[in-house]
Amino acid sequence: MRGNQVALSFRGPSPIGAAEILSTPGGKPRSGVIAQAVVAASGTDSDKSSLGPVLYCVAIASLGAFAFGFHLGVVNGPLAAIAADLGFGGNAALQGTVVSSLLAGAAAGSVTGSSLADNLGRRKAFLVAAIPLFLGPFLSAAASSLTGMLAGRVLAGLGIGLSSALVPLYISEVAPTEVRGALGSINQLVICIGILAALVVNVLIPAADWRNMFYLAGVPAILLALGMLTCPESPRWLATQRRLPEAEEGARRLWGPSGPAQLGGGALEDVAKDVVKSEPGLGEMLSNKGVLIGCTLFLLQQFSGINAIVYFSSSVFAQAGVKSGALASAAVGAINVVGTMVAASLMDRAGRKQLLTLSFGGMGLAMAAMCAGLGLESLAGLSGNIALFGTLAYVLSFALGAGPVPGLLVPEITPSHLRGKALSAAMAVHWVCNFALGQLFLPALSKFGVSTVYAFFAAICFATVIFTQSQVVETKGRSLEDIEKAMAAAS
């Protein structure tokens, strides 16, 4: 597999060689995550395969992640204009309700995502999720009152919750083992890009035209639905349903002639024979080590302070004396995208566990530095710079591991019959903690001060380093079936 230069078979009039893909027209080698993925997927001369179908499916599924990020960010810019037009201008509590109603819907959607994914299949579940992702922003755009706006936001949140569980699940199951980490990181990367896109829309479209912003928010849902009509079902889900001929055909379509070998060493019956056909009970969920690790990681991720930084960075920068809080917040978003791109290139080399450790360690150090810089009188003159650079260092550290790894790790370390429910449970923890932190951060900031709150976040980050080292297993380079067997043996 490594070091072999072979021809890759693409759909089209003629085969394209890996050397052609990995070099420019002038013969110079290309670089980047996709080039590494092509090399990893090349196989041998007798095992020709194309990464093209997988990349297409990942790109379509990632539209759900883009919608996730876009909906999170689109309302922040025009919120005051929305409040004025709909009759609750100046009411901070109701404006906060417009923002948080999306999170409430997302929590509900993430809980139901597993049932859809397990009963209908991953592909049909995406089609269902596209409905509220489209109708929600349409209702908000047409709203003539607060009630209409909230109905649209909750409905959009329902779609976000569904897609937040479906995207990492589907990507993990269609990605080849060798590049599953890199492709799994795309979920978090596209969420960040969606947030940045919302920021750009806020800049380009006047706040008074906020209805057009919501109409734009429905476009990814349309593209997701149309794209999923052409994507194959997850072969791993088909195998668990004992639909073995379809699983085999889907594996070949995605991974080439040797595709079925990705499913339990070529014996599809081995993938399906131990599947529990009855509905997994709460006791089984709570006793599964992978489920507990996944939910704990998302809880620690949220209480490490990331969404406090994202949602309230402008106000923190203003308190610290930074003149342009909006510009500083834009820099935060850009750093998040760049860091996630770097993480994608490292995921299948450094591994999940090492990136988590370095990420939370860096976040803890950045928070500790900001705690000192914003709390010590001797550093008062530098508080603005410390807040700015500390925040950027924190977000960069987050993007390198704490952001992309948990969503990738959960479907890797949970058994096939629990995989959908495990992701739904983990994302439910994510959204509930996200909502709680959004409600608690500003009151805590007012009562205890920014330095004390940041000290709490730093402590959580360092505690997560310890948890990662003692509980998280490394999954890079291992098939989902091999990981499942290893986790079962360790339980």
C-alpha cells in the first residue's frame, strides 16, 4: 500500500494514474490532504480503486455541516434589526430567546437522529433532515411576529440536530480506513466554513434585508437533498440489516472491486451475524465504554469554554480594551478554519489521542495565560493584547483536536448496532451543554469576573488531558470492525 505507484480507475473514458493526480502538469508533486488520501487509497495493481465516489459522498453529506455552521452564525448580525421589525426591539431577553431557540431544537433533533438513521438508513435520514433545514429558514424569512421567527428557528434547529449526528456517522462509514481521520475532520472544517460564510453574508447584506439571509440559509438543504438522491447507502448499515448483496454492491461502488474486504475482511456475514436486531436498551447504552467516553468528551469539550469564546468574544475583547471586537471575532473564525485544515492533514498520522492531548493542553495553557493577564493588576496595560492573542491561541489549539476529534471518535469506538444512538446521545450532550453554557456564561462573568471563569475553563482543559490519556483509545489505521472487536475485548 505504501510507496506503490499504481493506476486508479475513474469513471470516464480512460484511467488516470496516481502519478498524474499527485503531480501538476509540469511534473511537480502536489501536497495536501486529498493527495495523501489518494496515495492511501491507491492499493495495489490488482486492487484498483478510486477515491472519487467517496469524496463525492463526503462533500454531499458535509452540506449538512455547512447548514449547521451557517444557521449558528447568520442571526447574530441582523438580530437588532429583526427585533425592531418584529416588535421586540430593545428586549434583550427575547433577542436571546431567538438565538437559543435554535439550540433547543438542535437538542431535540439530535435525540431523534439515531432512530431515523437506524430505521430508515443513513441516506433516507439525510433526506428527512433536509426538510426542516429548508422549512425552518423559510418560516423565519416570512415571519411577521416573534412566534413565526421562533417556530422557524426551532424547526431549523431540529434539522441541525439531525444532521449533527448524521454527518459524522455517514462519513465514518463510507470513508476508507486509511483516510477516515482526514475525511472525518471535514465535518468540523465545514461547520467552521459555514460560520464564516454567515459572517460574510452579515457583512455583504444590510441588516435591514435579514429576510434574504434566511432565504439563503435554505439553499444548502436543497443541495443536500438533491445530492443524497445520487449517493449510495452506507454499506456498513446495509450489512447490519443483513442486506448483504446490497452492502457488497455499495462497497464496490464506493471502494472499488475489493470494497467488500473493507467490511470485516471480506466476510460480510461476519459483520451481520452478531448484530442485535432488538432495540438497544438504556442499560446497554450506559454500560458501553465507547458511549460513555464519547458523551464525556463532548461534555468536557463544551465546558472547556469554546462556545463562550465564539459567542461572546466581542464583549470580552471590549472589556479588555480591544477597539474592534467584531474584527477580532472575525480573526477567531478564520483561525478556527485554518487550524481545522491542519488537523485534517495530521489526523491519520499523529492520531486521535495525541491530537486531543496536545489540543486540550494548549487550550488550558492559553486560558491560564488569559486568566493571569486579565486578573493581575501588574499586567493591566497588556490585557487587550493578552485577551486577543490568548483567544487566538485557544481557538487554534481547539481546532487542532478538541473540535474535530470527538465527532470522529464516537462512531469509531462504538459497536455497529449502537453507533447511531451513541452519536445521538453524544450530540444531545453537546447541545444541552452548549445551551447551558450560553445561559450561564454572562451571569458567571458578572458575578465572578472573567479571570475566575477562565480559570475554571483552564481546569476543565487540563482535566480532559488526564481523561484522554487514561480512557481514550487510539483508532488511527484500524478498521471499524477491528476497533469494535478490540473495544469489546477491553470491556
